[in-house]
Amino acid sequence: MGILYLVRHAQASFLEPNYDRLSTLGEVQSRLLGEHWAQRKIAFDRVGVGPCARQKDTVKLVSAAYHQAGLNFPEPQTLPEFDEYHAEEVLRASLPKLLETDQKIRGLHAAFQSATTTAAKRATFQKLFEAVIGDWVRGVIHVEGVETWPEFCARVNSGLVKFLAAGKRGERVALFTSGGPIAVATQRALHLSPESTLQMTWMSRNSSWSEFLYSGERFTLSSFNIHEHIADPAMLTYR
């Protein structure tokens, strides 16, 4: 029986021109994760990482903590299947029309635009984001040139099958990715509906990990959204 650690990237740069880089807090979260695992001498046989900068920088800082502790950490293999779903493209392409035709979206967008604090902007954006992406998952919104939700799920599942099949029996492996692929893996283990799977994407904390057991066709969830490396509640983030 092998064990897979699926790790969500640390906090990225929300509301910045380039979201796809770690924030200062995200860098701290990553280091704390690496130090936590290194102190417990958690050894991995293989490590994979998605193609995003925020995913790769998280694993780099975890690896650095291992090396600083004198421990080996496998060279991560970049796996494009573990890219996040393309939410920014969905929002960018669909929002202008929705603002013309959907009163609910107009209200949510207005609340976001008028928010004056970072906390309020995060909260109002999340409501807007959930409404638009929810319609995309249900197939109400179609964006030309952007993979659909079923295509995204198929991509992640294909990546899981390939990565897990490439190893040896009884391995411990880690994959550094984002909330979407972690939710799809959870769907695979628990047979969730698309709507429930989408709800899972909002739940993973930055730099948390979830553990799955696998052997042949068996793929089961052992633990979800572990963040014991962060003692300060103020450092726990979702976005």
C-alpha cells in the first residue's frame, strides 16, 4: 500500500498583478511545512509538482528546509496534469457578459468593487468567484478555448494514474499542486458529485496536505487538509 501526500501550494499573491507567485506569508508557510516534515524525518521516494510558479516555489522552499536539516529530498518532477483549472480565463471571458445579463453577478461584483479592506475584498471576491465558477462547473458558462470542468477532472485523473503507476509498491510520494486537483483526487476517493467536488476546492488551506492510500485500483482518502505545521491561527489562509 502506497501513500500519497497531496499538498496545496502556500499563499499566492491575491489582488496583485501577478497572482502566480508566493506572498511573503506563503514563503513562511512553505518553510514551516518543510521544517515540520524534516523534524519528523518524513522521507519521500518521489515528488511531483504542477507547472505553476506558486506550486514550484512551495516545493523549492520545502526542499531547502530538508537540505538545511541534512536530509535528502527528491528532485521534483514537473507534471502539467496538476495545473489548476483555468479560473482566471473563465472569469475574464465571461464576466463582461454576465454583468450585462445577470443581476446577482452584478450585485456581487459591485460589492467587490466597493470593498475597502483586504479582508472585505477577499470575502466579496470569493462570493463572486464561487457564483461564476459554479455556473461553469454546471455547464451554464462555456468559454471558447478553455477546458471544461469534465476535461479538467479527466486531466487530473489521468495524471494521478500515470504518476502512481510509475512507482514501486509501498512508496511514499508527494505532489505539490492546487485546490482543484486535490478536490478531484478527493472526488476519486469518495465518489463525490461535481457540485460537492467544487465545494472541496474552497476548503484546502494554503500549504496543507491530504493523505491518500493507493494500491492497484484502490484509492482511498486517509486524512484531509492537515496543517499541523502552522501553530498561529493568523497564518492559516485559504487564498
